Amino acid sequence: MVKKITFKIDKAGEVQVEVDGFSGASCEQFTEPFEAAIGAVLKKEYKDAYYAENTEEKSIETRE
């Protein structure tokens, strides 16, 4: 899935940041530098994908 970030700036100068293509808390790691540059974060809203678990499967074989 393509990762995308959208910035919306209203006439009062307030910035809204929206991200798509992330699951779990990886979106916060991605937006952290932008939030630091913009300033104080007034509100955060999370999409369903934030609460989704990563479904990456790992397989380990051992010999006894």
C-alpha cells in the first residue's frame, strides 16, 4: 500500500495532517518530525488502521 501524507492549512493558519497507508503506531513515527516543525498538537484522531494489528507472519524452524 502506498503511504501518503496530506497537509491542510486553513485561513487561520491551523494545520491538519492526515496520513494513509499505515497500520498501528507507525503513522506516529512518520508524522513526528512534521508535528515538531508545525508546533503544538491540539487534537489527534485515529483511523481504524491505527488499531489494526500488524499481520506479518514469522516462521522459525528448529532441530532438536
